[in-house]
Amino acid sequence: MKTKTKVIICFFILLLFVCILSKELKYFYFPKKNIVYSEELDKSNLNELISDYIKNNYFERDNNNLTKFQAHKIHGVKKRYYNIYLYMHVMYTSYYMENDEMKQGPSGFNSIVLIIREEKENSYKVISHKEPSLGEDYLPSIHKTIPREHLGSFTVEREKKVLDELRNEIDIKTRKRIESKQNPNVY
């Protein structure tokens, strides 16, 4: 075989490999290091694990003077290899006291893919998360981040409804916290 033919064959094999790899890259994430969990966390309760991850890792976690609230809504689940991918919206807000008055701290709302792994005995751990780009890159990146079958939950109209639902959920948690006047730092 001539050298030119070998180069062309190698080029097409490489091109085929890149095409296959590009479809698989959406499922490949580097594990996040230094994930912080609350001491009392029950890792067998997936909902608690998600809430704990959002409060302690996704948003600002370094300010312990904040009372943190979060809400999330899962729109889809996909198992791939050893990982479980949760396609979801998260909302977070925080409050702090200043001169005996409650003030709002950092807040946020976003679409994310939370990557978890089931460990032995129905225990879970978060591997990482991925989120779409913000601004004008949002739409192209959401198509790369979220599989086609779940994209309907991430339209602007649907996100407005989810935002309202999550805001209401956080408002209820905030009111309960104010009424109870308990001291736990995180909800």
C-alpha cells in the first residue's frame, strides 16, 4: 500500500474516532475534588444528598454566617456506565442578620447536570456537576449539556414556571425558619 493511501485511511479512522468521542464527551466529567458534606448527612437519601451538595458545594460555601436555603427539581435521570446523571434546575438563596434585621445574601437559579455514583449499600456520592454557559452561549451549551429527550424542560417558558415553583418552595422554608427561630445554619 502506498504511503498516501495509508495517510488517508489513518485520517478517516481518526475522524471517525473524533466523531464517536465527541458524542461520548457529554457524558465525561472530571471528578470534583474537595466535595463538602454535612456531618449528619444520610447518603442513602438521594434528595438529602442533592440538597446538601447544592448548599455546601454548588453555591458560595465559605461564608458560615449565612443561613442557606435551596430547592431543586429533577427533570430527568440517565444512567451511563457507572454514573447517574440528574438533569435539573436548582435555586439557592441565603440570608444574614445585620442590626437585628434579616438581609438577603447571594442567590441563584440555574440548570445543571448533577453526576452521582451509587456506592455499596444504597449509598450515593456526588462526582461533579456540569452547567451550561451563561449569556448568549446559553442555548448552544444547553443543547450540549442536556440530552434531547429532556430539552423540553429547559425552555425559557418552562424555566419561568420552574423558577416560580422553586421560589415558592424556598419562601415556605424561609417563613418556617423565621417562625421557628431555630439556629440551624442550613436548610
